[in-house]
Amino acid sequence: MLACVAWLGHAGLATAAPARSDRAAAEALFNDARKRVEAGDYAAGCPKFAESMALYPTTSTALNLAKCHEHAGALAAAWDAYHAALAHVDETKDARRRKGLEALARDGLAALEPRLPRLRVLVDDPPAGLAVTRDGQPVPASAFGEAVPLDPGAHQLEATAPGHQPLRRTVDLAEGETESVSLKLAPIRADEADAKPRGKRRGPGVPAWAWATGGVGLGLMGASVYFLVDNRAAIDDLKTHCRDVPGGTYCDPDYDFAADNARKNRDLGLFIGLGSAGLVAVTVAIVEIARSTAAKRKSERRATASPWFAPGGGGLGVVGRF
């Protein structure tokens, strides 16, 4: 049947002719597709029929495309292609050819109808904002209750609405059967809404920056101690190699007095600067850690009061953590 349809070629002439380049490209694609399909290469030929149909739709192209879809098991797509063939059949001017093309399209539909699976989607009490999708594509409300032709196989249905639990269903359709699926969304109860995970709340605690600041402060203080030690070593070297004499200071001839003197002054400045900065950082960290710890202990305090009664009197008892 496919080869016979292909042999009809591009006989259908559109009433509103497309651009000459589109028609030429469509015809070239059609001829290439026909050769490939006649050779049994459906995988390469059928997409070219679809491209030709998109550029310049004709009844003969639609018929070939329908047969391609049937060969691939895409019955719903074949059904659409047969209807497309009928939609364009009046564009064929030759009456005899037009009659033959129409007969092929109707015969194809008649043979396909018993095999075509259909799915009917029913929605009970559709809530406001309802959205239904089938295989990821929206299903309009106007299609609810209609037996829609689909390809055989598994199809995914999903329904969502504000304030309702989402619903997902999988329907497996076989050739020739019509399935009806009823969707009813359950509202989300108040207790279920409260039970939703909200993320773990963390009680008051010491912020990370306080620990980081304290660590940096300790590092600075440690570095300042190093420079203090080096400062003392420089002073010892100066005392060892230099001594006061009448009229000034005398140093050993091979001793570099300027280097050790500069080292002494540099180390003293770094000791004071780094030590002061480290002390400030540690102090800030200690204050914040103490404040955060106190706040955490305060939040953990719990007290409950309960009355008590006895034959001789009564009172109020307080139980908790302090």
C-alpha cells in the first residue's frame, strides 16, 4: 500500500500555492523519502515525508506519512495523518485522482479504527486551579470525558491543584481498547499541612564567626610571641657584639650592627601590632561566646506550674529546668 501511495507522487495541488522554493524542496524530500521507503529504509525515509508535509502539505504526502506511522506502531499519529490527507484532498484538481486519494484515506481510517486505543479522562469535582497533563502535555478541561486516540503503551497522567495533594497515574493502553480514568484530588488536611517538613530549626548557639574570630586572634597572638622572642635574640646579639665606650658605642669590626638593630625595632613593632590585634579578636570572640551560651541556657529553661491539693490545703507546684 505504501509504495502504491508513493507512486501517486505530488498530484495534489494546493489552492493557495506556497513559495516556489518551498514546493521544490518539499517535492525533493518526497522523492527521496519514497526511494528510501521502497527500499525498506523506513528510519531514513519517514522523517523526510514529515519534512515534506511541513513545507508543502498534500494528500499523497499525508497518506505516505500515515503508513510510516502505522509501520512504527504510532497509531494515533497515523490517525492524524489520515485526517490530514482528507483535509487536503479537495486541493487535487483531477476528479478521478481526487476520488482515488480519498478512498485510500478512508480505507486507511476504517482499517485503523478497530486497532486505535483511546483514553477518557474523568475528573470528579474539579477544584479551582486544576491542571491535568498527559505525558507532560496539558489536557484542556474541554477534553475531559472525551475518548482521545493515543498510541499503544504506557501514558502518564498528573493532576495538581492548590490546596490538594498531587495525583499521578500510569495507564497502559493496548490496541483496540478504551480506558476511562477517574481523577479525584484529595484536599490537604490541616494536620497534614502542619506535618510538612519545614527544615530543622536550630536553637540559639555560638555563631561560626565567633569561633573563627577567636581562632584568628589566637594565631595573631602566637605570631606576636615569635617576634618577641626574635626581638630578644636581636638585643642579645647587639649586647654580645657591641659595648659602650667613652664617646659612643663600639662594635666588632665584622659585625652588622645596622641589620640587628633594624631587626630589633621591626620585631618590637610586629609584636605590639599583632599582639594587640590578636588580643582584640580573642576578646570579641570570648564576649560573643559567653553571650550566645547564656542565651542558649536561657532558652532551654522550661517551667510548668500545676496545682496540687491535699486534705489540709493546696498549692501550686513549679517544675522545670533552671
